[in-house]
Amino acid sequence: MKIDNLIALRYFKSRKRNSIVSFLSITSVIGLMLGTATLILVVSVMSGFTNNLKEKMMGTNSDIVITDFSLVPVRDYKKLQKEVESINGVKASAPFINTQAVSMSGNGVSGIMIKGIDTEQEKQVSKISSFITFGSLDDINTRKEGEPYGILLGKDLAFSLMAGVGDTITLISPQLSRGPFGLNPKMRSFIVKGIFDTGVYEYNSTFSYMSLEAAQEFIGIKNNAVTGISVSVAKGINPVELSYTINQKIENKYLARDWLSMNSSLFSALELEKYAMFIVLTLIIIVASFSIVSMIAITVKDKQKDIAILRAYGASASCIRSIFIRQGLFVGIIGTLLGNITAFLLSVIVTKYKLIKLPEDIYFMDSLPLNIDYHVYLFVSVCAVVITFLASLFPSNQSAKMNIVDGIRND
């Protein structure tokens, strides 16, 4: 072992006259441990919120959506699909119809968002089938002659309507139809074929799915028209760049937008909050590093004679400086390592047992999410060790400037 490492380690062993050094060492380690653990946990929570929200919201949405500029129905959508699917990077596409209505049952009334889909094609562009808890996506295509169309309801929407699988609900379209007594709202009955749970309250309380044919008939548009085209992106392809390519391919007749760009304000706010919290909580580590400055300064004062003897035996100023820098780094590395272990154990326990519950209607999730990312652990650890190193420089430089004669005389 190098002499500077050996001496730095020996300075951890305190005698009665310099027990204050050991006390400062322990408090420095604890401070760095708590600062590092807190910083890692907060960044992990923020990343967990962002990733959880993306995963759940992306599960019911495709990577790219193509619609008309004026939001009128897209005509001859099958031709558009073929044109889009010929573009390199496009994995699959599916037509959809979006509309709104008022839903009624014998026990409740609620506003509702309707999405008409082709079930087989929809499975290629979204994960909605994996969120269904009762029934299946294909059940909305099952219909006997003379029977109403099928519909899938979100969990909270079904609860507000007090409607279960097999029950009948009535939808009232905002588009009016002309009757013998003038314009009347269009009303249709639907049978609940299934219930889904996306984990996002806003979706569970307002969204529903029905077949493309049922949606076309309900809002009164032709069979060759839809609201838009959903597009899924092949692995490794950037959706932003692909949406630009699609717009060029279709010569801007329609508008292709990637889903994240459509919700950029939400996720930009989450990212900004994560960086702000990182900067603020880094101050905890900086404050903890002040005790390292005190520890090294007291050690230098206490070891004046030792330093003078080392210099007399030929130790260079850089060697003396290295001893106390390494002393600070030992404290920093131990504190950072313990902080990493603490953060990891707490993350695993909180995630596994869902110890911290959240109101689902506010946070879109029922428990605190923690994203265990080794990049975060590595980055925070490097920052903590660098701060510790910088804190060790000033008192270590002072030790290297000590005069040999003064060190022996003042002991």
C-alpha cells in the first residue's frame, strides 16, 4: 500500500486527544449517506412518475397519429394506410374514429369519449388489449342479428354508470338527426362487452371502445371514412423524425404528429422539475462536505508534528497534500457507497410492497413509483465524490504549506 494511503487510513483511528476527528468523520459519512440516498430517491421517484405516465398513456395511444388539418373525416383511409405502411420505419397502422357522447344507464349519467377501432389492426399499434380486465377486445365484434353493438368501458366509467358486462347503456350523440318533429339527438343502445383498466384515472373514467363499424354508424359517416390513422414505429426508429418523413411522403395532405410531441408540455414540465430537484438536493451533499473541511483542518492542526517529521524525512508537499485529500475521499466514498445501498434497499422495499399509497384520481397511479436506474446511481455517486474532492483541496493545500521548523516547535 502506498504511504499516503496508509497514513490516511491510520488517521481514521482516533486516540483520546483527537476524538473530535473521529466524530467529524462519522458525521461526514452520515451526512453524505443521507444526502446521496435522498438525491437518488428523489430523482428515481421523478423518473418513475415520468416513465409510469408514459407507459400507461402510451399503452392506449399509438406512436404517431395522422389526421386531417381541419379535423374532418379522412376519406379513403385504406389507400392512405398503404401509402404510410410503405415508409421505412413504420411497423403497422390502424384506422380509428374519435367522438364524444353522453352515456346513460338505469343508475347514472356521464360524459364519454368514444374510440371506434378495427380490433385486429388496433392490436398492432396499441396495448389496449392488455388492459382489459373483463371480457376481451374481440368481444365488441360479437353481435347477434338485431342485437345492439358492443362497447368496452373504462373501470371508473363503468362504476359511475353502475354497468357491468352484459348490461345495456344508451349513448346520446351531440350530432342531431332530423325526425318528424324536427332535429333530435341521436340515441343508440350498446351492450357492455368488457371493462378495461389502464391505471390512468382520466382514461378509466371517460374512455370507451367500440368497433369501427359501430362508430361510423353512430356518428353517421361513410364506411370509407375515419377520424384518423394510428401508426406504430419500428424498434430503434425516432418517432419525431418518422412523423416528419410521413408528412413529406403524404405531401402534407394530412398532418402526422408523434404522440410525445403532442404532450410535450406535460413531459417537459416533469423533466424540468426533476432537474430542479436534483440541483436543490445537491446542496445537501455540499453542506455535508463542510464537515469534511472541518475534519481535515482539525487533523492538520493535530498532526503538525507528524507532518513536520514526514517533510524532514523527505516527503514532498504533494505527498502531504495527497494524504489529506485521500482522507477526505475515503469519507466521501464510504458515505456515497452507504447512500447507494440505502437508496437501493428503500427503492426495492417501497416498490415491492407499495408502502406509499397515492390517490389514483390525482396522480394517475395508486402507489409511489421508483425507477431503479443505474445511470442515476452512477451520476449521483460521481457528483458526491467530486464535491468531496473539492472540499478536501483547501485544507489539504494548507497542510502542504506548513513549515517544518514551525511544525516541530508548535507541537
